[in-house]
Amino acid sequence: MPWPQPQEYNEAIQHPKTCFSDPDLKRGTVRRNKMDIPVAISGGFASVYEVTTPAGKWAIRCFIREVSDSQKRYAEISKALNILRLPYTAPFEYQQAGIRVAGRGYPIVKMQWLSGELLGDYVAANIFNQQLMTSLAKKWGTMVSEVDPIDWTAGT
């Protein structure tokens, strides 16, 4: 199955009422730039859009290529994170046919939109502040030790 590319998602997501299967997202508005084009954060596997609905602000991850067993993987990750209840993770929902593009349903991941500084930007801005970098390294080590016991392949 060919996957939609970012431009195709941009076209579809301009019409939340018809592109989304999720009732809340159908009532949403996508963040747009000054030229009225949806703002997407794109990576190697997906484009992410900010959608505001009556229930809140959501990050919508739209895949631009297949990730094998994605539904199973996301279910297992969600299960593991629900068990751990870590303060630095956010719950998410995998929707198998969450968005329609050119008449076909494609999966999305819906999660709460979290605002904040990107890790890379924080490090770049504070790289010469030894106290902050030491604190960050300790916090990162704590986080890694908390998720290390999980068998991510089994979801527990």
C-alpha cells in the first residue's frame, strides 16, 4: 500500500470534519502558518500536526511510510507505560484508520500536545553551564534506569 506524503496529509487535514474518524478531532482546527497552510513537524516516519479541539490540544502523528506491526507495537508500548506511570510520558491512542486521505483510511497516533523546549535546543543553549548539564545528565540517568527493566518487545 502506498503511503500518503506530507503534502497529501496537508491537503486532507485542512478538512477535519471529513478526514478524521475520531469524533473529537472532527471538531478540531489544525494549526496553520501565515500562508494558511497546516504546520507539520516532519521526520523519517511521520508528520505531526497540532490540532485543537473542545477537549484539548492534540499531537496527531500521520505516518508517511509503513512501520511493520505498528498497531501491536503501539499497544505494547501503551500497556508498558500505563503500568509504569512515569511523570515524563504522555498517554496516547493508536487509531488504525484515524485519517482518510484520497478516500483511504490510514493509521494515526493521537496524544496530548505537550509544549516545551526541545532537548537539543536546551542542550545547545546551556552546553557551557556545567551545573545544568550535570543535573540534566543525572535526570536522564534516572529516567533510563526507570524504563530499563521493561521488556519493550513483550510490552511488560
